[in-house]
Amino acid sequence: MPKTILVIDDEDQVRNMLKKLLETAGYAVLDAANGKIGLELYRNHDSIDLVITDIIMPEKEGIETIRELKTDYPDVKIMAMSGGCTIGSDEYLFLAKKIGVSKTLAKPFRMQEMLDSVKELIG
């Protein structure tokens, strides 16, 4: 049974690219366009091994999504990614790390960097 990854990103292009990359590497992938949908998917699937979430998103942004996941599921493995906005992505990723994400990646990242990070977290 392949490991399952939930990808949460409001950019269709990024979400689709990650889905294709991870599926090609042998993972099962669920995807969501925002944190609200992502949280629903996580709650309705009992076998998600890793959540990869963007930080800057409409509806429910990444920090809020991470906080909620970590509160309800303390053992969840989360990787946060950000390209930043008005403040730099470094600050967002630092904050994500402080609230319990396992790994952070700044956008743009290399495909191999993403795959290596996923392998490091869930094999």
C-alpha cells in the first residue's frame, strides 16, 4: 500500500505539478485548493502519512491550517512551503517551524529537493 500525501495549495499549477511528481515517485496523492478543503480531506481519510501545505492561501491560510491539524492530530507530519508575500517567505516558514511542521521548503524549489524531503519524512 503506497504512502498517502495530502497536498494543499491554492495554485492549480503547483498542486498539479506536485501531484504528478509524487504519484510518479509511487505515492498516493490527495489534493486541496485551500486549508478548509484540506482539513476536511484529512479528517475524512484515516491514512494520510504527510501533509504538504502552502502558507499563503485564501479561505484558510497555511499557518491556521497547520495549527488546527497539530491541535487535533499532534503526530501529523507536515511540510510547509512558501514563496512569501508582503513579508518574506523566511518569516512564514520560521513561524511554521515554531508551531510544529517537520520540514519547510521555500518556493521555488527543485523537484529533487521535494522528493528528498518527502523521503526523509515518510520514506
